[in-house]
Amino acid sequence: MARSIVCLTFDFDAISGWIARGMTSPGPISRGEFGPQVGVPRLLALLERHGIPTSWYIPGHTLETYPDECERVAGAGHEIGHHGWTHRPPASLSRDEERVELERANEAIHKLTGRYARGYRSPSWDLNPHSVELLLEHGFVYDSSMMADDYTPYRVRKGDAITLEQPAVFGQETPLIEMPVSWTLDDYPHFEFLRTPTVVLPGNMNANNVLQNWVDDFQYLARSLEWGVITYTFHPFVIGRGHRMLALDKLIRTLKDSGAVFTTLEDAAAEYARRAPA
Ligand SMILES: [Zn+2]
């Protein structure tokens, strides 16, 4: 019998994403504050009503700025994963800076949950070439930041040689499991209006249209694979708005009715590892 696993994941950036972009004036900070103040309580109530476990990737900055809200998330039984300390993407950091962030935020996660994170999601989904080694050194089982597959996890490579004018030479596979993501399954680019000196992201899509894409991607999985995982990514300050909360509720109900199995990303990665040992 086919097994279609759904992982709902929440990147609890709060105000850290705006700070990492240098946007520290009251406007953007208030936009981030909507997450802990309004989005998180709404989401926890919705998830409790549906009785489903989910995975939360929380930057160290959020863990230390909003400890009560983070305790509520962990206390409700959701997985707590690593999402940097600042919200700077690893691709913008040196190896040493990345190591410092990794360890600092992991200590905050240990303080909250009693254990170090098994899963990592890079801020803005942009890893460094040496991120994989650092993650393995620090005991991570999986990453969830890359996009080379959709429904099937895979093992992450290290040591790729990628240059402009030579064919790519791919490195060796590591034990690190990739739980792939996609911008199409992320609430942020669909919904958030963003204007910077170099970028305008229009956002503000009709939530029912986006919902239809999200449901159809699940239906394609259920139809085409005996076993697979679909990972949706949400942000409390994005999905927490009324019309989007209704879309998330409809998504959960529709997928439940279609036979979806809801798990944390950690459990889905463990299931993959049993099916495809390294
Ligand atoms: Zn984030």
C-alpha cells in the first residue's frame, strides 16, 4: 500500500530575518513580531486541533528573544530543528563563522529540549560548500535546504568542483540525508510583499490558488510513488494571517481525507534511512 508522508514545517524566524537584512527600524521589526505574538498561538491551536506533529526550525536569535513562545512550541511536542543563530545564510559566512553559529544555536536548542538538533535548515536555503562537513561533525542526521528531488530524500554530496568554464565534477555522497524543499511549497514567495533597493517581491497571491498548487503536488505524489515525502514550509508571520490560516486548515483537512500520513521531518528521515541505508 502506498505511503504518502506529509511534513509541515515552520521556520520561526520572528524578527531575525529582517535583522539579517539590516532592516531594524520599527516597521520591519513589527512585521516579524506578528509571528510570536499572533501567528504562533494560532498555529499551535490549529495543529493541536488536528493532532499532527510538525517540525519547527528556530534561529538562536528567536530562541533567546522569545523563550516562552519557543517553550510552547516544544512543549506541544513539535520537533525543534536548527536554523542558524542569526538568520544569515551560511553561503554569506566563513567556515569559522558558520561553526560558531552552529554551536551557539545548538546550545540554545539543547537548553530548550534537552538534546541537540538532528535536523538543520539553512536560512534562505543557501549552504556553504563546507556546511555538510560541519553538520556531520555536529551530529546532524538530515538537512532540509536543497532541491535536487521533490518527494524522495537523498544523500548529500560533499566536495563538488563547480567552475564556470569546466564541466562540473561531483563529489562523494555522505551519510547526511537531504529532505528536499521547494520555493513553490514555501509560503513566503507567494504571499510576502518585499521591497528592497534591488528587489521587489510582489507576493499577496490569492491563498486559494496557492492552496490548489499545494494540494495538487500532494495528489501527484500519492498517484505516482509507492513511498514519498512532501515537505511544506511556512513562517508564522506569513501563514498566520486570516485568509492563509483558512488555506492551511483546508490543506490539512484535504490531505487527511486523501490518506496522508503526517510526521516530523526527523521521523520521515529515519524512515528513509531504514529504506535506503547509507
Ligand atoms: Zn528562515
